[in-house]
Amino acid sequence: MDGRLRDGEVVVGGDARQRYYDSSGYGRPLQGNEIALSRVEAAYLLFKGDLDEVVREEDGTSMDFREFFADAGGEITTRFLVYADLRDRGFYLSPDRESWVGAPRSDSDFVVYPRGKGPWDDAVLYRIRVVGEREDVAAEDLGNVVLAVVDEESEITYLDTERADVRGSSESDLPERVPADLLGERVLAWDPPAELHESAFYGQLLADRPGENRPRALQLSLVEATHLAAEGRLGVDAETVRARGLEVEGDRFVRRLRVYRALRERGVVPKTGFKFGADFRTYADVESIDDLGHSECLVRVLPGEHVFEPRDLALDVRLAHGVRKRVVYGLTDGEKVSWLEVSRLTP
């Protein structure tokens, strides 16, 4: 069968509706038995040999797959690779645009349907956004969309991005005005009540087993100490500690403190994630450090307007997976914190 390239779509007549749309979910129905194919759909059918040629209506030029692909000017190359990969995996999918799907989204390229379903069903499995490995992606454009990253060797990595709701059940009654001193880049709390570390998991003991004549002290990070001091839990001035944090880290300290507070307010215990290249590792359910399991998430703190490189996303996800954790980005915009979780997906 042949198609006619018209206004950026390929129109196919004859028994096209039954042959392509009804049986395999290609294109969108037009009048009678005609269907319209997107350029990517037409390229795939040409590639498979299920479409013989496409004729450019304006000048009558006949194009096979190679000529049709070249005519597109390279703009469909990465989308074609992803489309072909998903089709070869047995999925039906449509361009995520008006006339093909209801309520199209501007931040995705394809709608993928659950296995056994197609464009005639009211069901969506994934929304796919296609990018090359060197194409920047704004954080605000991610969430509830699968990023299909095509690398320089045309291999595809699927990254599922979703707006997360990070919550836990860690609660504790904290003491007030624990004596403390600001020393360099940390705060030492003296003779702290046991619940501050053992139940709420703040800080690190200066010595796990103090000797008879050794003072009992708890080392707190500047973020922990600023948070506790602002809540009236430490006998040290919160603004003084905060000022030291700003001196050490600048605006990054403000963002980390904001995310730290948001996690604590949600019943999640954050601890340093330095060993994993993150800002925090988190524990959702802490009752006692004697019965502490593995941390669940690695949290990286970023400004809301952050722009990702796909390589960085892939690196974070791979590292988190290797240590059996999830990667979550705490995005700060003013006083607001939003959460973006990214994970590897195998369709």
C-alpha cells in the first residue's frame, strides 16, 4: 500500500482502517476507510515493509524508507528509535498530540497503551518523552512521564519520573534547651538526653561508650543544629548557627535546611548522604537506632529551576539502585519543596 504525505501526515486509503488501525492501532481514522499516520508511524511501517512507499502530494515524489527518513531532516530519528523499540516489544502507542489522543500533553511524545489495549481504549500505561543524551531537561518538565534517553550509540534507557510524596512515621518527644556550643562546622550538645540520638536519630555520639571521666557529647551537623535550635531544642542561638552554615555553603545551605525541615515534618529522618554522593539518606520508620534498618532513599537537593543532563539522572539512578535505594530530588522554590523520584524502567 502507498501513502500520501500531506500537511505533515501520511494519509493511506483502501482498506487502511481495517489493516492498520483496527488490527494494530496505527494512525487515526479519517473519513471512510482512510487513516492518517504520523511521520514516525509511517516510517516504521515503511521500515517493516508494511507500507510500500509515500508520495509527496505537492510534487508527486515517491519515497521509500531511506528517502522518507532523509526528507524528515533528522528530526524524527530519536523518536523513531523509541517508537520502533516499543512496537517491537509488543506495545501499541500513539503520538501524544491532538486528534490522536484525548487531553494531549505538551511534555510527552507518545502515549503507550497497556498490553492488549490500543487507542480505542481509555487506558494509558506510560507517557513517553524522547530526548538525546546531550539534551537538557528542566526539572519542572519531569514528573508522571517516562524519559526515553537515546544515547550516541542509539541504545535506549527508560527513566520513570514521578512527583513523589515522601513520608514516614518517625516521631519523638524532644528535650528543650540542651546545652550546646558551635565549634567550627558542627555543634556539640553536652549531656544530651538519650532520646535525642537513640530515638530521634539526631547527630553522632562523640564516643559510643564514654569512659567514667569522659564527657557525654553529641555531634550535630549545621543543618541538624539549625533546625533544632530554631525549635528551641538547643541552648545555642539558631541565627548564629544558620549564619555559619551560610558562610560555609552559601545558598546551598538554605536549600538543604529547607528540605531537611520538610523531611522531618513528614516523619522522615534525614542523615548525611555524603558517602553516596547525595545530600541525605533517609529513614521512614525510626523507633530506635538499635533496630535501624537500611535507609530507603538518597535525596539530592536542587533549586526548582534546575536543568538536568540525562547523564546525571542515569548516574544517580544507577548508584541508588546499586545500594538498594531510591533516588529522590528535593526541589526548592521559595519556601516550597516538591519531590521528584526517578527510577530505571524496563517496559
